[in-house]
Amino acid sequence: QVQLVESGGGLVQAGGSLRLACAASGRSFSDTNMAWYRQAPGKAREFVAISGYLDTTLYLNAVKGRFTVSRDNDTNTLYLQMNNLKPEDTAIYYCNDMEFWGQGTQVTVSS
């Protein structure tokens, strides 16, 4: 079955960096659009970034210039490099393959 397993979350000070990873298994990765979403406490889940299988990318305006989504089709892994983190980036970050969700990884940014 399809499995998406996120890792790399943690506690970081404002201005710091984290790199999230999503290990995918159970379906073809190289021809699948993959995305990152996040959900802050008391808020709806929101789109953060997408890595299209044709090497296209798209970002939430609030993270443009700070976050970079990438993928490794050899290891079936999706990444999200997050730089210059802000307290408002605090959320659970989820990986999505347009159908399934991972369990999420917590990112907490202290001011």
C-alpha cells in the first residue's frame, strides 16, 4: 500500500532552517505530483509547495524565496528546505501525493 513518511521537523529559532523529507513507497513516484501542506493550531490545512513530475514547482506566496521543494526520483523522496523560518511557519507539515497523506511532522519556530 501507499506510504508517505515525513521526517525532519523540530524546534528552531526564528531565522533558522530545517529540511523536511518525505519517503514515499507503494506507487510510482517519478510520474506523480508531490506536495507539502501544513496545518497550524486552530487553522485549516493549507498548501505550501508542489513538485510536479515535469519539474515544475509552485509555492504559497508566504513562503516564496524562503522555502524550496525538491525531489529525488532515485530514492522516492520529497524534500522541503525551509530557510529564514518565522513563528508563523509553526505547524504540522504533511506530505501528499494527490491522494494519500503522511502522518505529518511538527515544526515549531520560536521568536
